[in-house]
Amino acid sequence: MQAFNLDLCELPPGVDILREEVRAFLFETLSSYPKTSRARSWMGFDAEFSSKLGDRGWLGMTWPEPYGKSCSSLERYVVIEELLAFGAPVAAHWIGERQSGPLILRFGSDKQQQKLLPGIASGKSFFCIGMSEPNSGSDLASINTQAKRAKGGWIVNGQKIWTTYAQKCHYMIALVRTSGSIEGRHGGLSQLIIDLRDPDVTVFPIRNMIGDEEFNEVKFDNVFVSDSMLVGEEGNGWQQVIAELAFERSGPDRFLSSYGLMVELIRILYETKDKHAEVAIGRLTAHLFTLRQMSLAVAAVLDEGGQPNIEATVIKDLGVAFEQLIPEIAHDLINVSPNILHGSDYEKSLAYIQQACVSFSLRGGTTEILRSIIAKGLGLR
Amino acid sequence: MSETSAILAETCNRLFSDLIKSETLRESELGVWPDLVWKKIEENGLLFAMVSESYGGSGVKWIDCFQIIYSSGYYSVPVPLVETIICSWFLSQYNKVPPKGIITFSGGGKPLDLSGSNNSYKVSGVIERVPWGSSANYVLAEAHNSNKQVYVLLDAKTSKNLKDKNIGREPRDSMTFDNVCPTIIVDYSERFMSNSLLVYAALARSVQMAGGASAVLDNCIIYSRDREQFGRPLAKFQAIQQQLAILAAEAAAAKISSQIACRAADLIDVSSGLEFEVAIAKIRAGESARLAASIGHQVHGAIGFTDEYMLHYLTRRLWSWRSEYGSESYWAQRMGKAVITGGADNLWADITARL
């Protein structure tokens, strides 16, 4: 009778104060950050801003001491949703704080934790995700980057692609094949932490259709990775990746990517008496409110050590649909063709989101893959 | 889930899965009052679930009563269970002892006319689309005169009725009162102002839709595993899997949004803005209901369009509940207007300040 179990979650007492602190910090630090930059949401990259967040203790706050402050996932949630709702440039630390750190904390060795977590928590060490390859997109288990045994470690050959901000990151956690062949699928996969400053690693930015250089191609040409940089167990890479994806798919970043545009849209509707506009904004608000509560419910499950993989997938599926609906509604309500050079804040925000939003249902798993995961959860596969 | 919620969910599941068969629904839609269903519900103490203990009820909160209402939607329970629960609770909140029997409400539309003065008030007028108006013992409605606005409980025998039905073929009767003396009169309170019944009725329909959408999903899962085409079960086709994944996500959204509104109903009154959460629930559950009905039928093919098969008992109700007590666009306009006039930069603060 119940496919998914998401219990309503209540934010712990005291988060209001934390929320006000974050708002005050954003107001102080980013008061001149342009609205059109805010529309970029978590694609905005600013190493200095990330470092400031680290100074405030707002990165890795759920991690145990000495790396973090053992806060609950819900307190962290409050911080990240405030950052996203403001449109703060969080890309530099985003992946490391969201999933690489938690992965290292859960599966990594003491040494890895000591070496890497302080850098993530201080907002100075940046991570990227090494999953997709030129011939392995949705079919992640078919990856073919090889790590061969060598004295004291591994020799890695192959390439990763669509790696967001690899050109600015320090480390990649790469899913590689340490044994077996492509036919072996999920078996024989492992996760290695690769230092991107290694001279045998080359990173080529790939210009995207908006004209930005965010994602990259990363080539490994006999890159030596020491044993100490293997995350968790050899051959357990697939299970670890699945666990990582629950963090990747359920957060507020999966429904707030277009929020900056929604705000600018409401701003220009201020004096409207148009019934259709009111209806449309009411519907969007209902979606936003519901998604936030669903996402909070997943955060609560994660907090208790659960693995809400299917529920997280549901949130990304619904969240992305909402993010993609916003530019469509904007187009419906406001009769303007956006100019990208001297247009208003609204026009530039719309222009950016109109183009960027097609990637929202691709990154972090395509909608079709997500739905097949949900179908599996329903027992259909 | 609280212990109370778990007990209520289990009780309702056991009771309704046992009681509500296709014949029960078929007969009730033909106008036969399902007396056994009502008696069993009464015996199990569900009608007074939310009535405070001092008035003989169980004092269950909205968030726990969610389970009863959800279950009534899931099983298409063909009696005014939800209506009676709400009316009994409403009266007990005014320190009135709710009468035994079937109590329904008029949750919207034009109020009745109030005449007379202290101790001899009378009401006249028509209330429309009253759930099970002709089967009810009492009906709760609003009545106004130029300087007084009240809720009245009326003896249903005192009305002249015109029977009608919604798409779900649930009775939705027109009741005409001519100078009738109310059984109970209560003034507006801080808790219940004008249109309060509309808000609670919309909340109830949202929860019922969440239950109904979930039942459609379960039916689809069972059917698609069973039915074979091209030599394999429908469930093995990606096209079907993708549709059911959408349906599952929608059912989850309907459930959580209506649960939030129930939690809000425990904590805040209509006067302090409960309608925000209720609007969200009615919009979100209504959208889910639309998708659940259309995906449900698409997956079932022609058999789902037959009278014989059970699916339509769910889908016809989903369409009815969507439009009752404010459609999605009705609530969306109310909320959208508030959001736009509230100002773009205040929306986030407003959302995060909610419970």
C-alpha cells in the first residue's frame, strides 16, 4: 500500500537562529553579487566565497569532530537551502561537501580522512565526480577506465568526461575498473582518489552550448595512484557509488536550480491583476513547498543512517520537472524575447535558465534512468 | 509514524479491505445505503475519532486522523465517513456534544439566510452539492444575516432535497430549508471564521485524493505484472515502467503535501493562515489525481474502461474530489495572488517560516 515511506520531518529547535546567521552572512558578503549571476545557482564558482563559508564552519558541519561539528543533516540542510535560495556561488566546494566528503567519511581510511576532510571543510580543497566516460553515460556499469596493479598502488589509464569544474578542482573520485572486464559489469569496480595536479592527468574544458566552460574531459595516461588512495574496498565501487547517489539526488539543489528566475518572474508580476499569472505562481509555489518537504524528509532518513535511494530518486525526478517548468511558465506569462547583452535582470535570468535547464534532467542521472530506478523500487523490474 | 497513526492505519486497512467489495460500491452508486459499512465504522469508533475525550470521542489529532481519511480514499469508502468526522470534531471544538448519526456539511457556496433573534433563530435557503444530504441525519452549514454570522447544525429531515451525484456517483444533494429552527447555533470563533468548512473540506479531499492515487498505483502494479502482451508482462516494458514511475512520484507528492496540511491543521487555525497549507495540498494532490487517473487508464487499456473492472471507482472519485471545494486553479489563484503581492524577496522567508 505504500511504495515509499517518507515521514514528515520537523526541523530541530534552534535552526531559526542558524538560518538568520546565514542570511546575515549572505547579505553582508554578497550584497553586490548580481541577480544574473545568482540565476546560475550552484554553477557559480567562487573559491574565495567557499573559503569564507569554511571559516564560518558551514562546510562539513555534519561530520564528526575533528572534521566537523556533528550537526544534524537538517541543520546542514538549512544552511545549504539558504545558500541556494540566495543564488550564492557554491560550485567550488559543492561536490566535495555534498558527496565526496561523506563518501570518504563512510568508506575511506583514517589516513584519507585526515589528509582530505580538513581541506573540504575549510573550503580550500575542491572535488569533482569521476563517473561518466565517452562510452558510458547512463550505462555507468560499462565504464572502462582501467586501474592495473602496480607496486604500492595502481596505474590508471582511460578517460572521464562531463566532469564539472575538473579544471578548477584538486581531486577526482574516479570509478575505475580494478579487475574483470566490461562484461563483468558491476563487479571489479573500485573508487580511487586521483590528484588532478598529477602531470599524467590532462584536463580539457569542453565549452557548453551556453558558451560556458564548466564541464571537462579528463585523460589518464599511466597515472600512478597509491594504494592509500583507494576508497573503501577494492571491488566495492558500485555499492559505494549507489550510496553516494542518495546524497547527490535528494538535496535542495535538485529543485532550486531555477529559483532565481522564479524570484525575478514574481518581481515583475508585482502589480499584475492577471488571473493566469496568479494561478501559475500559485501552482509553482505549491510544487516548491511540497518538494522542499519531501527533500527534508529524505534528509531526516539520511540523518538516521538510512539509505533512501529510491526516495531520493523520486525527488530528483519531480524536482527537475519543476526546475524546467519555471522558464516555460515565464515564457507563458511575460511577452518578451530575452536579450542576452543588455536585457533586464529578468531577461538575462530567463535566457540563462532557458538554455541551462535542458542539462538539469541529464546531470546526476537522466530522467529516464531515474524512472527506471523508481520502477525497480516498485518491483516492476 | 506515531503509534496512533499506525493503529488507525491498520484498523482501517483491515476493516475496509474486508468490507468494501465491488458489489458494495456498485450498489451504493445505485443509491442503496450500505448500512453494514456504516455500522462497522461506527462500532470501530471512527466517527468520533477527532472528538475530544470529554465528549465521548478519541481526541485524535488531524495528523493521525490522516490515516482514516487516506484509507477512505484508498478504498473508495461509499459513506460520508469523512464528513461526519469533520462535523463532529467541529462541534466539539465549540464545546457542543456532537449528535450520534450521519452528519454532513455544506462546505462552500452561498450561506443560508438567518432570521429571528436570540433563542428563536430560523434559517432558510438552499445549500447545494451536499455529500449524502438525503441520507444524513444532520447537516452543518453557515448562515448569515446583516449583522450575525453563524454555523448551524440542522436536522436533515427538515429539508426538501433534490438528489444528485458527482462523477464518482457519490450523492451530492441540494437541500432546501424553509424557516427551520437549527438544532445547534454557534457564532464564528477565532478558530472558525467564514469559509472554514471550505478549508477543512478541501483538506479532507486532498487526503482522500492521496489515498485514491496510491490505490490506482497499486492496481496498476498488480495489473501490469499479470497482463501479458508480446509474450511478456506489461510491467517488463520500459514504456509502462516509466509511466508508473511518474505515477509513484505523484502519489508520494500528494501524500506528503496533504500530510503537511493535516499537521498544520493541528497547529494553526483558519484565521492564522491554515489555508496556505491547504491550498498547497489541494493543488498538489489535485495535480496528482489528474495524472493518476490518466496513467491508470492508459496502463489498464480497454478493461479499465469497462463497468465490470474496479479501476473507475477510483478514477471517477479522483476527478470529483479534484473539483470539489476549490479546483487547483481556484486555490492556486488565491495563493498566487498572496505570493505576488507579498513580494518576490519575501517568498523564501515565508516558505521557510511555515511549520
